Amino acid sequence: MNNNNNDLFFEDISSSSVPKTKSSLKAATQNYGNGVFKHLDKIIKAISFIVALGILLVFTAIAAVLIMLDKIFAVIAVGVFIVGIILSIISLFLIYATGHLISQNNEIIKLIKRL
């Protein structure tokens, strides 16, 4: 192996030919975060309703299929529907609570920044 110093070189990547801008990496990521996640709490709250509605629709469809198969399954279908209601409400509360916590956290941060 040849260890000549001529083989090693360093390239200056901070060239002065590139114009300097005021935006740094920190500012760029902060602007990105402010743009994308500005309404994250509202998005999560909307998703909670969509997920809860989806769960309710799935369990309603399962209950309807059970009733269509045979009338004997009517009691089971009612039970499946009730379980669907309970699961959709639980998921609604859990996901909505996450969005609400983010919303309260944003309010606290705004109040602290004013001080």
C-alpha cells in the first residue's frame, strides 16, 4: 500500500462563491415544523372522529352480515354492534385526548414565550 501524501487531499466545501443566506439549518427546520405541525392538534382531533366512525361502520357491517346470514344471529349481531359502539367511543376519546393535550401544550408554550 502506497502512503504518499500526494494522494490525500481535502476539499473546502464552504466555498465563498456560494452566497451566504440568513437561514440556517435550525431556522429551516423550525420553519418546516411550524408549517407542517402548526395545526397538528386539529388534524389529530379530526382523525379521531374518522377512526371512530370507521370502527363503528365496520362493526355495523359485521352485525348486518350476521343478521343476513340467519335471524338466529340477531342477538349476537346486537352484541357485536354494542361492542363496536364501545370500541369506537374508547378510540375516539383516546385519540381526541392526544390532540387536546397537544393543543393545551401549544397554548402553554405561547404563554411562556410572552414572558
